[in-house]
Amino acid sequence: MSTGPAPAPFPQRRRPGLGVLAAAAAGALALGGLSGLTTPAAAAGAPAAAAALRAQPGDLLDVTLDQVRPTQSSIGYDEVYYKLGRYTSPKDELNGNINKRFDDWCETNGQGVAASVQPGARLADPSSFTCTIALGEETDAARAEMKTVVVGPGGALYLTDGHHTLTSFLEAPDGGPRLHIRLKVQANLADLSPAAFWQAMRDRNWVRLVDEKDQPVTVDQLPQRLGLAYFHDDPSRSLVYFTRDIGYSVPDDAAEYLEFLWGDWLRGQGIALPGSYDPADSASYLAAVRTASQAMSAVPGDTVIADGRTADQLGRLTPWNAGKKPTGGEFGKLSAPITDAKPGKIAYALDLRAEVPAGPACTTTVTGSHTGPLVVATGTTCLTAARQTGPVVVRAGASLVVRGSELTGPVQAVGAGTVQFCGTVLNGPLSVVNTRDHLTLTGPGCTPNSLNGPVQLVGNHS
């Protein structure tokens, strides 16, 4: 890989602006120093759907991230946090390399790795960097690295591979929901009825209808868009990601939801369960990864792990850590602290996660559809995967946390404890005044919002 010139300084953590805050302002904005405001573009329209309807298996579709629908209810947050930590760190450039986000974009777009970047290069502007493979010259190997979609009824695009990668692009400070990427069409099932479509998706194992606790979910409970705010967190999925090339490696004919299958097996065996280790402590986290990866490597290769697949079919790696000592090999690399010139993945993940704002504990949770005024008088009301139609009022001392939801109507908070909006579509005015603890509308781990109305932010801690 040719490094080319280093890009201009990239927004680093502990600076405002990680994520995209979208607002269509009908009046004056009192922003109090908040940066990164843009006007949201329209969602996928008729031309995009028409192109999808014509697509054949193997075709490449240029899409924006807001046009893609997930086929699973959970992801491993820490995998995304690792990528965001790496994307917003200067260490790749300090080591004489191009930042990993450009390599990841080029690979996902079927263009190899990054070849060069201009000063101030941004993911959202592909003309500001180049990839090793030019458009139209994709090799079979490069196409094999691309993420896949199935075209559903009406031309809707259902992502069948790449939820973590595309979510990382969407959450990156120079990415966002309007970021362009090319995806490979796995099948076109647009001519099926919705019921027949979902049956075909289940039959071909292109949808995962269980949550992070192995509980069944319906297709109606799947997220409607990408973003951390829309997914549940599956700690076992994160754990398996960090065991890659230590306890397993991805085979050429990788099973659908490969890492989830290993995670299901670990939970079933009672190995490194969430709650048995401290994911905020690197030593504890590394110990859990070691326990899990050693169990994966030690299980007999013909053992059925999940979905009828054996350990060897799921990429069991033996000997553990390729026969290297714990201080060497991939486990040694994983163990490197954030102060190292080349930190390990866990170090990047924990460093980023420490910057993610934690909302207060929910005393009331609203999900699904709710019509009529919503008054938050005391405690903390959380709207999660909710559709609220009607005015929302947050009274002094009370708190409101909104994630992955859609609100239609005005929202007003005066003297609130905490107000947090992440991954929220608000169709109406927003007024937040004199928040006592925290106001969060953007930042690390806060999925971009779309605020379609006047925004007034005055006298808040943020």
C-alpha cells in the first residue's frame, strides 16, 4: 500500500462533532457551540428503487447508507467502537500509513485498499482519496470482499452482510447516513409478496430472527435503518470478533452470521458470559477473550457448533494463537495498550467507549407507537424504537433519552436534568433550555439525528 500524503487533521475524540447532526432550520438556531449541522437529503427515492428493481445477482448498486435495511436486531457495539476509535485516532498516520477508514471504504467498495489521500480527505468525498483498483476494473477477489444486499418488494434493499462495517461508516465523523457505497446484489426477490419474501429470506438463512439473549424476534421488530441507536448490543458477538485469528479464522466459504454462531455456542457452554468479566477493564476483557478463544480452539473439530455447522466448518483455529505464546501472535497484538504506537483492538474500543455519553437509568420506557401529549414530569423517560405523535414536554429536573425513534410534534425542555437524542427523526421544533446535567445531540457513539424544524439550544451543559 502506498501511503501518499497524510490527510489534514481529522476530528479527534474529545472534540465536538463526531457524528452528523442534521437540522432543517425554519428559524434561527441557538447552537451554543455545536458544530456539524447539515440539511438532510431526501431518503431513497423512486430512481434508486427503480435501479434496484432492475438489478440482477452480482450487479453492483451505488447506494447511500440510509437506503439500506438491516436483517438482524443486534450487533457487537465494541467492534464498531474499535473501528471508530481507530478512525478518529492519528496513530495510523503517525506510523506512516493511511487511516484505516479509507482502506475499509475501498475494500467495501470493491476497490482494494487506499492508495493515496488528499489533505482533508473525507469518506463522504471519494474524490479526495484514491483506491488501488479503479472503478470498473474490479477483480473477482475484490468483489468477494464487498458487502451484499437482497432486493425486496418495492425495491427495498436488505443488507445480508456488512452491518458492522456500514454502521461504522455511518457513525464516523466524515461519514453519515448519506455516505455512498457500492453493494453487491445477492438476489432480487422484488417480485415476491412480503410474506413470501420473508419466508425466502428465512429459508436461505439471510435473516437472523433472534436477539442478543437468544430470544426470537419478528421481522417487524428488525431495525428499519443502520446506526448504533437502532441495534441492540450483543457482547458475545463483540467477544468473538476479538478472537479472530486467535481461536478461529474466517473460512473462504464462511457461514452466514458466522460470529453470531460462535457467540451462541459460547453462551450455550457458559463460557465468558456477559457479566462474568468487566468490559470496561482491558485486563478483564483480554482474559475473557483468551478463555473464549482457547475454548473455541480446543473443541473437537467435528463438534456441531450451531446451524448444523461443525467447529472446523466455522473456522476453528488450532493450535491456539497459531502456536505463539500469549505475548506474541495475534493475541499479543490484541493486548497492546492505547499508549502503544500500535494499540490493540480492545484498547481502541475501550478508549472510544469511554467517550460515549451514558444516559441516566430509565424509570419509564416507551416503545412502539404512542399518540397524544407526552409529559415527562419526574425521573427519566426513555423512548426506544418508539413512534411518538404529539408534543413532548420535559419539566424541570426530569430527563428524556431518545434512541432510534421518530417524533412528530414539538419537543420542549426547560431546566431538565438530561436530554439525549441519538438516531432520532424529529419532525417539529426542538427547544432545550438550561439543561442542568447533559444535553447530547451528537458525539461519539451517538447515531446521527435528523431534526426537521427550528432548533433552539440555550444555556445547556453539553
